[in-house]
Amino acid sequence: MKVDRGTETMIAEQINVDSAIATADDSQLVQVMLMLDGGHQCEIALMPDSPLLGELFQALTTEPEKSENKLFQIPIEEGNGALYFPSASLVAIATDPAVSLPIPEKPKPLETREDIEPDDPVQQLECQLNIYHKLEKLSPNYGKIERIPHVSGQEFLERFYIRNKPVIFTDLMDNWKALSLWNPQYFKEKYGHVTVGAQFNRESNEQYEWYREKHQKMVLFGEFVDQVLQGGETNDYYIGAYNGNFSREGFKRLLDDIELFPEYLTDTKDPHKTAFWFGPSGAITPLHFDILNTFLCQVYGRKRVRLISPNQKHLLSVYGKCYSNIDLENPNLERYPQLKDLDIMEITIGPGDVLFLPVGWWHQVRSLEVSISISYLNLAFENTFNF
Ligand SMILES: O=C(O)CCC(=O)C(=O)O
């Protein structure tokens, strides 16, 4: 017999078999040959109903990643020595005579609500979201975002708003002067002297949107336009979320070039509820959701919008309530394996398109070209929600 001198150190539980070694009469004993990693073997005699035999078979049948690492101690040399081996190194057992193996218990069939509902309320909510998501996917139109001409306020409310369903309106901006006026050159000529808030150095920080105040600086609009026109594709600078520019004197006049949607919005232009977005091709607004319903109105250039239904929120590694660590352009499946189940909708909006972004819908937005957009937050229907 050889003794393995392996150096197993992760000992969770030691099984001392001294007392389990049979002392009964030889005719009842089972000869048990243990075969170990590396070709080592050890023979012991045990009673057929000995708990140790059960333990040994259990060590043999448990998948390595599920097994607790146990250390067996087998007396040898008539009790003067011992063979120690970790459960994971047991590769086979031979017995003489054969013994009947314990039959594993079958899992109970699911019968009662208690069986299927986990106790943890968070898990219960996740199960509920999974159900809603499975149901929404049954629709033949799942994943398609309609592009339609405008409808009455009541119809919008019933078909989209209360159903929390995104839609693109194709004609709502037809009367906007901005559609024909606004472009980088126009901004530079007419508003180049105005001071605006813009984000810079975003590439240095993965959570640039969460830490946006650190990235926000005041610059002359004309200088920013030059940077956008000369800098090519980049996500390093952007007049992005919460820039506050419509509240700044000099910039406010741009509000005259855009119009409200009387059926869907409150009837005065509110600089605090109107946002201005301008930046280079490659500017990215990372994955987040808004705590109220909004319209994203595309004035110049195209944007790609990736959307995820709120029913998949639990897959998104959320931080700061409404931000996600996931980059949908480059999903890290190793770090977030749950993303393999994620359903993403992808649309492109161009000049004149108005995307209704329902509250709670996750979105990540990339400018495909130099881009100018407006978003409206002043919807005429109930638009305050608790998060
Ligand atoms: O256009 C963008 O870059 C982002 C728009 C957005 O995220 C929003 O309106 O909530």
C-alpha cells in the first residue's frame, strides 16, 4: 500500500474513521478498496451499514464544485499509522461483496404556493418581473417600436402612456424652426459668445454620468462647437444630462425655435423641464432610466437608442437607483453572466423623430453623428413617481 503525501490544506471537516472500522465478525464485513488520485489504493473492512461507507459514496457522487472539502482519516498499519486524503481525491470504490447504494431522494413535486415562492421579498419581485417579461414577449410585436404620425392626447394616453410603451412620432416637430436652423455652424455664429455648461474628460471615468458634476465646466459655446467639429468621434465631451443651459441668459432664446406638443405637454415652455443635448459623433449617455416620462426630440444628426424594458431591471447591476454598470455596447458576460438572457431593443432616431421614453425604461444612447436633441419632461399627464 502506498500513502499519498499530498499537501491538502483546505480542510473544512475531518472525518476520523477510527471508530467506524468494523470489529464485527468477518463474515458480515465488506472489503472496501478505496482508489485515490495518482493510483493510490487503500483497503479497509467495514460493516455494510456503516455511516462511513455512506460518507465515502457521497464524496464520490457529489459534484466537486458542490462538495464541502472533507478530509478522511483511515487507520493503517493496525492503527499505528493513518492515511489522510481529501474527499475530492477519491476516484472509485470497489467492494466485495457488492453493496446496494443509497437511492437519492427525488425532489418533491411543487404543490403549494409556499414551495414556489421564495421567502425573500426581493426574489419574489424578481420572479414577478420575470413573469411580466415572459408575458410581454408573447406579443408578436415584442421588440418593435412603432413609428407613427401623432395621435390625439387621449389616444396617446391609452395606447402608450398608461401602458408604459415606447413609440416614435414622426411628425410632431414639423413646425419647429430649429429643424431647419440648428446646426453647429449656426450655433457658433449666433450663440458662439454665450457661456454654456458642458462635460469634459469623460473618458477618464467609467461612471462619468454619476459623477457628472466633476466633469461639468463652463465654456464659450463657440469654443465647444469648434471642439466638436474638429475632434472627430469621441465620448470625451458632451453637452449632456443636467447641463442647465436653458436657464442661462443668452441661451434661453433658443427656446423660441422649438414648439410644445399641445396634446401631450403642459402649455408653457419650462426651461427647467426642457433639456438640450449637443455633442460629437460617439458621445454616449450610459445606461439609465428616467424617473418620469419624457420625449426625446431629435433635431440634427442621428442617435442609436438601446432600450430595455423595466421588467429586466434585476439583470442590470443597478447603482445610484437609476444607473447601471452595464455597457450595452460592450457587455461583459464574464462579469455579468445574467446578460445572456437580456433582451435589448435597438432603434435609430433622426431629425424630426420624437421618441416617447416611458418612465422606468432603461436606455443607452449613442450619437452616430454630430447631434442636437431636445428632451421635454413636462408631460401633461400624471408624471410624478416614487423610486
Ligand atoms: O440623447 C442622449 O444622449 C440621452 C437622452 C436621454 O438619456 C434622455 O433623454 O433621458
